[in-house]
Amino acid sequence: MQPQRVVDYLVYVIVRLFICVVQAISLETGRQLAGGLAWLMADALRVRGKVVDENLRHALPGLSDRQRRRLARRMWEHLFLLVIEVAHAPRKIHETNWRQFVRLKDVRPLVAQLLTDRPIIIVTAHFGNFEAGGYLLGILGFPTFAIARTLDNRYLNRFVNRFRGVTGQYIVPKNGGYDQILDVLGQGGTLSLLADQYAGRKGCWVQFFHRPASAHKAIALLALEHQALVAVTYARRLEHPMRFEMCCAAMADPRDPGFSLGSIPALTQWYTSQMEDFIARWPEQYWWIHRRWKDTRKKKSTAKQAA
């Protein structure tokens, strides 16, 4: 066995052991553990502290230093709770008891469309428990094709995809999966994507929390080319772990006679603004650790002029 494969397998074993420990503890104990780990990451070690503080300073300028530190700690607690919930979900949430864990909000129009054979693109952000959201959508009887990056560790990649596929969430690789994406939309399937990822200098630049942010053009392009309904959704945690609100925040339909988002910039800005709205309401459930606002355009042009 190659050295890298040995390392990958050891990492996989460690992760599986950690998951076993998490599954052995109660959700309330997990919540206390998440709180302790959050203090360690946010206050003691200050992991990605500068990135988080800078993002919060720009996105929520009305917060004081103390409020930003508290929000950073709550964000870390949310991230650890997300992992704990993902570990517990297959054992706790099933087709017969999902109502004990999920509250549905404004989903009837989307459900009506999911019952048809038209293509649909569901977009969300690194917000709430998006992994549980995909799992729950499958339990409700709506299989989706999620576009995700293939993990470098083949063992972890297989393990994560097994969880995602338990209830019918199929994974399309981010790199090399374009033909499969076209097949899904062409057959009236449903794609689900995380739409708040940095797309590089050549992406579609939109306003996100008062700053330019690069978004992928493909979402809007696919929606417009295939006349696919675009639904902005979220699955946020309620007061207790493993209690979620699944909501369809907004929909845009290219087949609607009054549709006015017929360009890539307009449609991309629309769904970005929709995501911003619910992130601003519950900012502790967003991944502020991302370098979402990397704008290198001016630096590049300045460097060229200097040369």
C-alpha cells in the first residue's frame, strides 16, 4: 500500500472513531461539548480569528468588539453541533418520525413544483445544517443531485457520500460532472448547490453584505438555459440540537410571464440577496470562517500597470 493511502486510511479510522464517540453521547452532552470546543477555537486558540472578525466587521458593522467575539464563539459552537447532528441523524430521524425534528415553513409552492417533472435548482448557503437539509429532503421523498467537491481522501469521500446517499441524495462531482448535470436537468431532475462559494476573479461579481463577492455563473446559466425553477432554501437549527426549520425563502421561475431576472448577473444577485437576508437574521449559523470576499481584480490591474 502506498504511503499516502496509509495516511488517508489512518485519518479515516480516526474520523470514524470520533463519530462513534459522538454517536455514543447524548445530544445535550454534545451541546455542552460543542460549547467547550467553541471556547477553545474562538477564545483560546483564535483559529481563523482575523478572518472571522474581518468578515463580521464588514458584514455587520453595527456590532461592538465584544458582540463580534461572542458571535464568533457561537459560530464555532454551531459548526461543532452540525457535525454532532450529522452523526446522529441516520439513527434518529426516519420516515415515520421526522415531524418530531422538523418544522416546515413556506414549502408548499416548492413541493408542488417538486411533484412535477420540470428541472429545479435548489440553492442554499453554508448556513444552518445544510447537510441535514439534504438528508431530510430525501426522507420527505424528494431525491436530489448535489454538486460537491470530491475529497482527496478516498475513504472519507466514500464515507461522507454514503451518509448523503442514505435517503437518496446523489453526488455529482464538482470537477468532471458537467455532462451528468446536463442529464439531470434534461430529465427534469433536481439539483442542489451551495451557492455562496468564491468563484475566482472571472466569476460573476455581486454585492454580498456590502462588498463585492465572486459567485459562480453556472447556476444562473443552467437555470436560464434549461428554464429551471430556482428555489432559495435553508435548514436552520431551532432552540435545541436536531430541531430544524426547513424553509423555502424565495423562488424565481424563468417560465413565469413576469420573470425579470433574465441575465446571469441579475439572477445571481437575486439569489445572493435572498441568502443574505436569512443569514443576517441568524448570523451565528453562518460560516464566517470562509474567505468569501477575496477581490483581487484591482490588485491585478495595478500590478500590470506598474509593470
